[in-house]
Amino acid sequence: GQPSACSLNRLGVGCRGSVASVSGQPELRRRLMEMGLCDRAEVEVVRRAPMGDPIEVKVRGYCLSLRNDQAACVQVTTA
């Protein structure tokens, strides 16, 4: 099948994908990319807070907590 793209905040818990692109304010983009969210990095949604915010993801072997609006800036492709 064709890989489909969606924003990181729309992935369910346990889902994984690879980072396709990062958008948003330059400051935020740079920070997300410094955290490892770039260059087709494998990313997996570990868990979400009860209200959906923040979302915990695993990237390059470590866990990050992102706010929903930050995660929305990261486009991922899923197999």
C-alpha cells in the first residue's frame, strides 16, 4: 500500500511512523528538529495524557513529551 501522511498528534498510541516534515514557527521548528524530529526519524506514540495533552513520543531511543499543538507541526508517514 501507499504510505499515508498525517500529523504526529493524530497518531494513536502504539502507532509509529517516520518524520516527513516539520512546519510551524521557525523557533518551534528548530527546537523540534534539535529534539530529533527530522530526516525520516522513526517516531512512536508511547502514551497520551487523559485530556490528550501532552503526548509522549519515542524518537531516536528516547522519550519526548510534546504539546498537541507542537505535535501538530510534525508530519509523519505511516506504512
